[in-house]
Amino acid sequence: MNRVIPAEELKLSRKARARRDWQKNWQIYLLFLPLAAYFIIFNYIPMVGILVAFEKFSPTLGFFKSPWVGWENFRVLFTGNEFLIALRNTCCMAVLNLVLGFLPPVLLAILFSECHWKPYRRTAQIISYMPNFVSAVVVCALVVEFFGMSGAITKILTALGAEEQNWLANTKIPVFWLIYAFIGIWMNMGFGSVMYTSMISNVSGDLKEAAQLDGANRWQVIRYVVVPALVPLCMMNLTLSVGTMFMAGWDKVLLLYMPKTYDVSDVLYTYTYRMAFGKSVNFGLSTASGLFQSVIGTILLVVSNKLNKKLTNYGLF
């Protein structure tokens, strides 16, 4: 018959295990302390600011003395004249970015892994990483030049039969969405391939050699050895991408859009920016918009993770 362990004894044993773990791994815990302090100071303590979403916030009164307005900021946000248009653009641009931008880093990493001439591979990798470190202001300035009426890309498209125009001023769907998506691909593709390249380098050479001895060609080795090794990482990145896709970046949109293209380019961030920091500053409205997008992002993250675990047995948590 199994002996029932008293709660006091179990509690003591847990303390003893924790003490032994600390004695064995105290260096690791000390290394973790700065990171924990960073997240507590800059991520968790500022969450008190969520109160602003339910207040008519005044900097002079602070978080706890500003007038409480309940859901009024959310009502103003959701009943705005352009809210549905901004919500549509945000969702469509987010889905387009996810669909078009997810595979290029994976494909680029596979191409790098199949290039065996190291000088060329390293040079190509460095060149592909560089756009990630270019300021969004510089990138958008280049896009304005290239897609303007006399821009290089406009000239190429005109030569291919398209109408000569300023493509950033085009109000047809999905012109602006595609331009925004391709900017994201160009900026993030090289840097996003780093993790996949590292994962491919850890694939056992014995597996590749065994496949080649069995008669597999290069394409078959990639399909049956390399790709299955990338699946767990791909699922993790897909889950994270789905969780953050609703919060479409506003910086490049703010730099590229114009009143003429609000109907196809306005996203929730820029919509809130104009409402909250226009004629009068409304901190409560901007906080309500950020909280709304964070809640939607969390829901998408949880749902995506559950679907991935159900379909592929891989999950982030």
C-alpha cells in the first residue's frame, strides 16, 4: 500500500529541491536576473497604464485621479467614421503580409544551405541582412522615388504595359497593400532566414548522406530531410506571426499614405494617431486602441497555437 506523504513533508521536500537547484545553478539564475528586471520594469510595471483606456486621462492628475469614463473611449473608437475601413485595411494587409512574407525567409535559408562556395554564400547573406538595419524613413523615401511618376519601377511597369502613374497614389485595391507587403519582404527576408539557416546547419549530415546513398537527389534530400527538420521552427514562427499580424506596423504606412489613399491605406494605428493626436490630445483613446489590438493579438496567438498543436503536434506552449 502506497504511503500518503503529508503536506508538510512534501512542502519541505520542495524547498529542499529548490535549495539544491539554486546551489547547483546559481550562476544561471544570476545571469537571468538582469533580463527579469528588464521585463518587470519595462513590460509589467507599465501595464498600470491600461487604466488610461478607461479614463479621461490628464497628465497632471495621473493614473489614479483622472476622471473615470468606463467604456467611453472604446465607444468613440468603434463608432468613428473610418474605423471599419481602418479595420478592414489592417486585417487585409496583415493577412497579405503573413501569406506573402512567411515563406521567403525559409526558401532563402534553404538556398544558402545549398550553396557550398563559402565566400559567395557569406557575401550573399550579409547583403540580405542589410535591409533589416535600414531606417524605415530611408526605405520609404526610396519607395517614394521608385514608385513615383518618373520612378524606376514605374518605368519598368509602364514598359510592361501598365499605366504610367504614381503607384502610391493609386486608390485601387490591392495596390498599396502589395507595395507594403513587398517592402516588408525586402526588409525582413534576409534577417528572418538566420534562424532557419542555423536550424539547417544542425541537421545531421548522416541523414543527408544516408538519403543520397539510397538514391535521393538534391531536391529529394531537401524535401524529405531538410524540410521536416524545419517544421517545428516554422510552426513556432507561424504562431508568433499570427499573434502579431493584427498589429500592422504604422511607421511605414504613416510615411507612405496620403489623404487621397486613406480608404486603402489607413490602419488602426494611423487612424488612432489622427483621432488621438489631432486637434486635441486624447491619451485614453490611443490607449483603448492599443488595448483592443493587444487583446485581439492574444486571442489569435492562443487560437493559432491550439490549431498548430492539433494539426501538426507542434505548439509554442
